[in-house]
Amino acid sequence: MPDNPELASEYSAFRDGLVDADFLVRSDIDGLYGRTDKFEDIIEGIDRLVVELGSDQNAKVLRFPPVMPTTVFEKTDYLASFPDLTGSIHTFTGNDKAHAQLLQVHSDGGDWTDLLDPSGEMLIPAACHPTYPLLTGTLPEGGRKLDVYGYCFRHEPSIDPTRMQAFRMHEYVYVGTPEGALAHREQWAPRGLKLLTDLGMTPEKVVANDPFFGRAGRMLAVNQRDGELKYELVVQTYPGQMTAVVSVNYHEDHFGKPFNIKSADGAVAHSSCVGFGMERIALALLATHGLDTAIWPESVRELIYP
Ligand code: ZN
């Protein structure tokens, strides 16, 4: 989704404020930031609340690096849906002669990255994606629940700091029967709403409208909307702009089928996940309560800085 040009000055004012108040550190690229201790304290506070919400899930904790095998990426429909958001990792695989050529192109100011080759690795676009290959086979009765937390990458340079290219998502994933997948989603939407409300925000649950790519993507978008496969919990971040900070997704068999996952009854597994956008929740808090955390409402401070 492109930035709203009418809000350009709001975006840059918020971004400048976050940098000046020592929450984010800027880079030369829109959407790529360093985080300070002040910012990480907020992230940790939010994460503590997320983990408390998930404490009854009996979920297997899995942490992945921000990189996964391209073979896993190829089994998802991400390339069909969002080719423009992907991050592919390339590296140098040549010999001495090719290295000399690479250095020459570099010192001439040319595009040396043309001389790199794909490494067979992709940046992870959604935290749950690397979990599915681990579930190939038949699941136990009741399915599996997983707790995954890690960095995701989406190539969408933006001056709006709530739209980072690299950000963390904490997810609770269910894989099992269609009924179980829907129940997981229905359980988590109100939990997410409660968390945001407890943090002094006014969230709304809306049907998601993802920016699927191209002409084929318009069909996928209609399918997602009409099937109500994905909800987002949105909060106001700028005058007239709601930003999605949590998503609750029902994938049907989009992962069960390609990864050959079966529920205990032998049917193709269905899955669902809830994803907490950690940076976005932190930024929504800062947008809602201001950049001086010392004067945030006491009830919010108690939750974030217990
Ligand atoms: Zn997910």
C-alpha cells in the first residue's frame, strides 16, 4: 500500500520526533532503523503482555534467524502474491579472477551486485513461514500450537515509520483441523483487542485488504476479503489513518497442502495464526500517548514498565 501523500508531513514529523527523542536511529534507507534502549524497553513491555496472553496455549517456542531456505519460500504462495515485497539473499561465489572483476566494477562505481549469485536463502516475510516444513506428516490429536517471534522483511520503503521494512512479529500459530484453526483465530481476535484497549488505545477489528500484486493479485484480494480470511486490529496513528498492528489469519490449507501436513484424522491440515506487530504496537503507543513516556497514563506505564 503506498503512503498517503496528504499525510507526508505527518509521517516525517513523527519520524523526526522518534529520532530526536532517541527511540529510533536513522539509516540512509526509508523504513530501516536502529532501535535504542528506550524503544526496546517498550518492545519488551509489550512482549511480556503478549506472552502472558499466550500462557495458556501450551505452544512450542521456536525462534528462527531472519533467514529461511528458498525451498521453503517457494512452497508458500508469497511469490505469486507479493513478489514486490520479497528479499532474496545473494552472495559472491566466483574465483579470484571473478573477484578482481567484481572489485573493478565496484571501484568504477558500477553495479557490482549484478555479479552476485543467489545464496538459496530468503529473508523471512512472516514469522510463521519457517515453521511449516517442521510439521510435515501427521499431527497429534488436537493439532499443534507454536509460539514464534522474529524479524520479518518486506520491501516497502516508506517515510511512515510505522511501515518498516524490517520488523518483529510475535505469532501464535495453530495447525490442525479447520474447526481448530477457526477457533484459534476467534480466540485471539478478542485477546488482541483487549491488549490494545488495556494499553489505552481504541482498536477496531476490520477485514484485511492486503496489497496483492498485479492483476492476478486483485482476484486474490477479493478472495481474501470475501472469505474474510484475514482480520486486522487497527488503531489510529495519524489523523484519518488507521494502522494495522495485529493480524489474525485463517490460511485454510495454504500451508497444509504444500508442506504435506495432515491432521490426526488424515485430512489436509488447516492453519491460522495471530501476529503481533511489535514495532507497530510500540509506535502506536507513542503516537497515542506522546513521545514523553514519563507522562503516559499510569495504567499504561504499569503494564509496559512493571
Ligand atoms: Zn503467520
